[in-house]
Amino acid sequence: MNKLEKICIFCGSSDGNDLAISDAAKNLGQIFAKRNITLVYGAAKIGVMGVIAKSVLENKGKVIGIIPNFLKKKEVVHLGLTELITTENMHERKLKMQEESDGFIALPGGMGTLEELFEIITWLQLGLHQKPIGLLNINGFYNDLIKMLETMVRKGFLSMDNYSLLLVDTNPVNLLKKMNEFKRPDVPKWLNEDRA
């Protein structure tokens, strides 16, 4: 079983137009608080990001926000967090998120959410960390992305082993169970050889 005391959420700084997404974010925040899981996220109080942070805090949970200096001026920063960490740039922000977290979950979002998700799963694929990564597929939001990954497998650009690194579910409790039971992969043999 994996120790999941802090989970990083990647999600949109916009609300979107599907109320099921906001409802699911609120529900996940309640689950985090109930299970004493600290939320690690991008520190905004707007969009889906704001919904989950507010939910965790309202249910007496802990929230760590991580934001680069330049976004502090552009995004609406949540000032009521348990802890706010400021970084110099986006690269440092993502590294800090990885260091602070025991696992990761992507909720619906835009380009930034996908960029964060694919970077963190690439790091897992390369053996830079061994933490579980979940995709909460709310109301079919990620159906097309999952199909694209299946196409990558079919066309020979993604192995089934690496495809299986991304844990997918429509139910947050089931997703957390999969993350708890995630078996850490061995570092790829070719990387071990390079390190020798």
C-alpha cells in the first residue's frame, strides 16, 4: 500500500461549463479532508482549482498552494491556505509539486493541466519518481484523451506498460484505491545501464 498523505491536483483555473465537474471537485475536496489527505495544488482561488481548495478548507482539511512569482500578479491567489509556497518560475513550481506530493490526480482543465499531467507521467516513465498518477474522468471529459493514448499504443509509440502507469476511474474513491494499490515500476533497464 502506498502512503498517500499529500496528493497534488492538476486542474483548470477556469470553471468550464459542466456543473458535474465542479460538483466532483467539491466532493473530492470533502474526501481529502475526511481522509486527512493534504491537497497540493496551484494556489488559485478561481476555477476548478478554487472549488477543490475551498472544499478541503471548509471541511477542516489542509491545503498547500504552490505558485510562481509572475502568476501571483495575474491569477487570483488564495490567501487562506494552510501554506503558500512561491517559486521563481513554472519549472521550479512543478518540481516543488512533485517533491511535496505522494501522488497526483488530474481533474478536467486546459492546456496547463495536460502539460502538468504529461510531464509528471513522463518523469514516472523515466524513473525520476515512483508515485501513483490518477486521471479522474468526470462525465467523460477525458474519453478522447484515453482514445488518443490507445492510438499511441496501437501505432507503437507507447508501450502497454507505460500506458498502464496512468490510473483511470470515474469514481474518486475507486481511483484513490487504485493509487493506494499502485505497484511501483522498476526503473527501465536502459536507464539503469546508462547510470552504471
